[in-house]
Amino acid sequence: MAEKQNLFDYTEESIKSLDWREHIRLRPGMYIGKLGDGSSPDDGIYVLLKEVIDNCIDEHTMGYGKTIDITIEGKTVTVRDYGRGIPLGKVVDVVSKINTGAKYDSKAFQKAVGLNGVGTKAVNALSNYFKVTAVRDGKEKSAEFERGVLVKEYKETKSGQPNGTIITFIPDDKVFKNFHFENEYLENQLWNYCYLNAGLIINLNGKKYVSKNGLLDLLERKTNADEIRYPIISLKGEDIEVAITHENQYGEEYYSFVNGQYTTQGGTHLAAFREALVKTIRDFYKKDYDSADIRGSICAAISVRVQEPVFESQTKTKLGSQTVYEGGPSMRNFVGDFMSKELDNYLHRNPSVADALKKRIEQNEKERKELSGIRKLANERAKKANLHNKKLRDCTYHLNDEPSGKEKEKIIEKAKESTIFITEGDSASGSITKARNVETQAVFSLRGKPLNSFGLTKKVVYENEEFNLLQHALNIEESYEGLRYNNIIIATDADVDGMHIRLLLMTFFLQFFPDLVKNNHVHVLETPLFRVRNKQETIYCYDEKEKAAAIKKLGGKPEITRFKGLGEISPDEFSKFIGPDMRLQPVMIKQDTHINQVLEYYMGKNTTERQEFIINNLKIELDLVDDKVNIAS
């Protein structure tokens, strides 16, 4: 008994102190969110880049430096601004001493993004190699680090370069396993900086990014000029900018920013905007429209500048500030007053826009009322279908409808990991169900191929049993905000039928729930095509190249198995492919891609152009499997 008690001794030796570098490396999620491998836009490698660029943006905002040069070669990133440059005597401290920086002095950085003195320290600690160089008034100083440890500090030397800061880093491959940079995510990230800083020039590997009209340019790239209901409304004020239009597609689409930071999860400013929009519209038309009818099919962007912003996490994806500045107006009143004045004035000055907006709202109202009866019947059918027993194998943390205390905290922590696999057939769903992490991974089983929903109205979502049950499983029948799973993963066989099912499911999401795709919730699961093994080792291969490399590595004549479908992979093996190292291809929409045009091309009536595309691009099954799932025209 005494020995057992010793295991739980609480002594001085139990208390440990970690230095800044050790703590960041031990708990990276506290500083940069999730790690990932670069296949999702909020993966850690993009956060590292953001932390470096944020400092450049802060310099630009203060009036120093109109250009940022970025070079990414393989896994090496270099960012160079033309600001004032770090004071030379503090070059090492600024990137290696936690809570060290100039932004605690609000006079130096009035409305900066990074206020915690952590940013570049996290990049330093989580990089194999990190070098900082500051150029200031004809002199420069550099220092090199490895995983946060100073390995070389250079003496000050004369320099002929313009003032500024140069940072080069290579993300640590022990932290970010098998990582890669997706050019699409990089471009989105840089365009957002440009939209928020009109006139700023960012060069990425020689390609120039610049915006002249701010959020107006953003919405022009995000929408199709032929499908918006009225010209984009652009409103600007002191410390606030707004752009608004309505489209023909379903859902609500918002882009929100604080001090140049893209707040992907919104926050107090976005909530205030959505509320102010409804109130202003109701007051202008003197009619109590339903808020869902006013905001349905909207595409809008809002940017605010706030002193000492308070974010809900170090990654700054959600604003928590209740006021614009200390002693100033509440965020709700600030945004509300701006909208009630500027949007109201705009609509009075532009009666054609006001008329088009009214027609869009009334159309939404008509469709909602037409669907109300169908929706009620669909809900009843979903209950009778006993969804949770027949179609959906839910994850355990969702099963408690009214959690409290520690259980509620646990659910919040697991929210980002929550996943639903959509698969077809009993064998495939059975394998995934047995192999999954029951706590965070759910499985939804399709019965055969889903309907091609292109060109159909949302009425079909409620009338088609498969679609109705799927939207109930996702909890999006009322609104996108009720989404129960952060990751929606299409898991189909890597054959022609499987590819067809993928396309039909992607059409369903793009047609009726585009927000899910635009906000990076939809992915396609990659599973191995081959198993190559001998008595000593087993290697799973995702394409012919990997298979050839595995055969060469194992030598001799290893046993080679070709998986024809997900059902042929045993649950024990499947657990390796849907665990921490799960390979996913995100379903992405390029900035200049318009959904209806893409769906018309791929899912509309057969055309000569599409037939030629298929003939020219359909090589062999394995080539298709290796292609990325990019939705682009």
C-alpha cells in the first residue's frame, strides 16, 4: 500500500518550471491553434506566416513601409518589410524573450494586431531554423536560432539596404509532420491583408498583390457580377468599413476583420453588424421582416479598427472586445450607429438598389413560407426514420443534450476535432464505425448514389430522404450556425462509382450549403490504394509512386495488395488512416471561381466542352485518385 501511495506523492520535485521555448513546444496549441500539415487554412504553418506578416502590417499601418516581400521555396519562408526595423540592441530579445515588444506602448502601436509579445517567439520556437535581421539607419544586425535556441549572434555591421526587418524560418518537421504550403491558402491570406490595407503591395515569389478599393475589391472577387442582385454597397467611416450585396445562392457569407486580422470565427463586431443590418433594413422599409429573410443570400464584409483589441484566443480568430476603445462606445452602438446612418443614407440616394434589395428579401420570405410546411413534414419523417439508429453512428460527446460544468468545457475543447464521415454501403460504413474514435468521430451511411441536385430548389433537400436525413445529422436544417461537426469528410471508394458519389455530394453542399465549403468544413478522405509488406514491415501507399518506392525499400518480392474499396480494409488497418495522421484533401473554391458556373459545367446538361474535358483528362483510375479536389473553373 505504501508503494502505491508513493505514486501520488506531491513534493517539491513535482513542481516544474518551463522556459518560454519549452512551454511553446510542449503546448503549441495554446499559441498557434491546431498543428496540421497544411491541408487546412487554419493549420499551424499558416499561423506562423501570419504572425510574421502581422508585424509587417503593423508597421505599414503606422505609416512605415508600403511593400512586403515574401519568398517561399519548398519549406523555407522569408518575409521582408520596409518599416523602421527592430531597434538593433533588441533584435535577439524581440524574438526570444516572451512578453517582449513595443506594442504594450499604445503610442507606438495604436491599433496593432499583435499585443501579447508572443508572435515571433512562437515562430522561433516552432522552427528548425529561424533567422532575424534588422536594418536601421545604415546598420544591420542578425541572429540565428534552432528551435528557439540562439546558435549565432552577429555583430552590428554597416548596411546599404533600406530600413526594415527580414525573417527567415523553416517550420519544425517534428511538430508539423509532412507539411506543405497550399498556394490557394497563401493567396487567400495575402489578398485579405491587401483588402484591409488599400495600397499595400505584397509580393509572393514575384507575384504582386495589391488592392485599391479595399472591401469592395474583396466582394468583387468573391461574387459573380452576373448573379448579384444589385451593385456592391461600399461604406467607409472612421475605423470602420463595410461592403454588402445579395446573391442568388443559399446561405450567409461574411468576411470580418479587426485591425487587419481576418477573424474567421467572427466576434462582437460581426454580431453587431448582423444585428444592425436587420434593424436598419426594417427601419428603412418600415416593415418587420424576418431576420433570416433579410440576411439570406447575403455576401458581406466588415472591418473595424480597435484600440487594445481583446481576442478569445492567441490565434485571434474571434474578437471579444465589447468597446472600440477604453471609455468609448460599445461595439454594438458603434457599428449600429454607423449602419443606421450610412446604409440608410445610401438606400435613400440609390432607389434602384433599395428596390432590388427589397425584392431579394421578399423572395426569401416567399421561399421560406413555401418551405415551412414541407420542413415540418421532413422533420417528422426524420424522427420516424430513427436517424440515430439507422443512418448515423454519432460520437459520444454529442449524445448529452444538456451538458454542464466540466462536461461542457470538454465539449468545447473537442469541437474542432468533431468529425462526420459520409460513406456509402454497409461494408465501408461498418469498417469506419469499428475503427473510428468514438468520442469525436461520427459515421453517416448513404443508401446508394445520392440525387444530382444541380438546378433544383431547396425543396428537394426536404423531400429527398437521403438529403433530409443528412442535413438533420449535420443539424443545418435551420441554419449553418447549428453545425454539429467541424469536419465533414466524404469517404468513398477510389473507383469510378466512388468518384461519382463524391461529385454528387459536393454538388449538394455547393448548391444548398455553400457556407460549409467556403468555411473549409468539407474534405475528401484519402485512403491507401496499396499495401506493400514483407515479414518485417508493412507500408501503405496512396499512389503508384509510393508503391514503387515501397517495393524498392523492402526489396525482394514483397506481398502487394490492391484495395478495391473501403470495405476491403480491415477495421484495425482503417484506424491508422482516420487517426492523427489522417490524409484529407480539402474541397476548396478559388477566389475567382463562381459556384453556379462550375456546377453548370460539371453537373448540367452534357456539352461538347465537357465531353472534350473528360476525354482529355480521364487517363487511368490511379491518376484520378492522385488529383486534388479543387473546385475551380
